[in-house]
Amino acid sequence: MALGSLDSKKIEVREVGDVTVVSFKDSRVEKAKPIKEDFLALLKDGKREKFLVSFANVSLLSAGVLAVLITFDKELKSRKRLLRLCSLLPEIYDVFSLTRLDRLFMIKHDEAEGLASF
């Protein structure tokens, strides 16, 4: 799958070196189904090994989208690929902390720190 072939209204995808950086287009990430479809499309490309999901402008995240991230992480681990999260606003980080997902995901302060963590 070529980078430009993912036509998504919910996420933006770009390559930074050998890392695929995924960002959300909306500040309210509530609908899990289109996010799940986009993330599954990213998995189909066997060339992508490292993923950094940025929450830079996300102020609301649904439980359904959290479930998608958990599934995406499991799939990546089963394929020996890597996932990092970055740029979580304090209120979004609190959700990860309260649900103990901060123990599941490697969360970095910003994109630069996330990229350097690979």
C-alpha cells in the first residue's frame, strides 16, 4: 500500500525516516469504526515496522477508540512491529493512566521524543 493510497477522513499518515507517524485530524476522536478501518489498512502494508501515533490536537477520546488502539498494539506485537504514542494532553494522559493503559503503551512527551525512542 502506497502512503498516498490511504484516503482517510479521520487520520493523517506520513513517513519520518523509517517511522510511520499517524495523527488524528479531529480534536474529538469518538467514532471507532473508521479509525479501526484506517489502522487495519496500515497493517496490510508489510513494509511498515514502526508506528508513532500522535495525539497532538486530541482533546476527547472515546472508549471505542481506546479498544482499537489496544487491538492495533496486539496485532503489531504479534508481527514483531513497534508502536509508540506521543503528545497526549494531560486530560487524555489521565484516561490512559486511570485505565492503566500507560503500562501497556510506551507514551512519549512529544513527536521528537517518540521518534528518538525507536
